[in-house]
Amino acid sequence: MPSPSTAHSTAATPSAAASVSVVPEPSGNLGPFTCSLPVSGPGTTARAQIVAIRVGTHTDYDRITFEFDSGIPRYQIAPATPPFYADPSGLPLEIAGSAFWKITLVGGTKVKPDGGSSYTGPTSFVPGFDALVQLTEGGDFEALSTWYAGLTDTSCIRVLTLSQPARLVIDIQH
């Protein structure tokens, strides 16, 4: 089991190597968890380019972090039920886990207006943490990005928005 201060980023492809980095343990009171979904927020900007995605584990929770170039897009985290399909192709997606969340970023995208990409890292993470089994992109089309989180069981959630840099932080209670 990884130590509480270790974050893992793992691509789903067998040839991809795991990226391990040490991150500081969060300080202070991060606020309570809620077991009531969906959770949503109005965001601070109409469009935010995704520049980094990280997953990590801590003593009592696992964490998903979306980092943006400027501001936070509108978001919603809601329970989801298989089968899952990629947007816009409609191809089936296999997500590991026994409980699932759909994370929708309205105006949060890795596709730049010129067609390039602001994020070229992995779009599927399979960390196998205590609560988070898998995080996979469901689609990024017309500035609407969807992600699926596969969990070991139903879990409570805590959502934080941070600035400098702009981040949407999703904590999944163990």
C-alpha cells in the first residue's frame, strides 16, 4: 500500500510506466465529506483548459485533481451506472469498480480553440487505491469533458476548488 504522501499517475496501457511523485500531506481542515450526490459547482469561468490531471492517496481518502490554465469550469459529480460509452464515438468503455461516478466539466476541456491540446498526459488512470480503482476520460467534445471514476464501493465525497493554480479537487473517503 502506498504511503499517505505518495501520489501515483498510471496510464492504463501496459507499456506505460507509473509516475510516482511525493506530495505534501494537506494541512488544516479541508471541510466535511458529504454522502449525498450529485455535487455541483458554478465554476469561475466559461472555459478552462485542462493542463494536468493527478490521482493520489492519503490516509483517509483518495484524491483526483484537475488543474486548469485559468479558473474553474462548471462541474458536476453524480452517481453513474454501466454501461458506459465514449463521447462522441459511442464506443463502449470498460471501467473497473463496483460503484461509479460521472464527472462532468462544462467548459473544462483539453481541446484548445485552435484544435491543439492543452493536456497530453494519460486519459486513463488505474491506481488501485483503497477507494479509487480507475479514472478514465469518457469524452471531450465541444468544450464538455466527461470522466468516469470506478470505486471499490459507494463513497462519500469532498470537493474543493483552489486557485494559483486553478484546481478542482475531488476527495473520495475510504
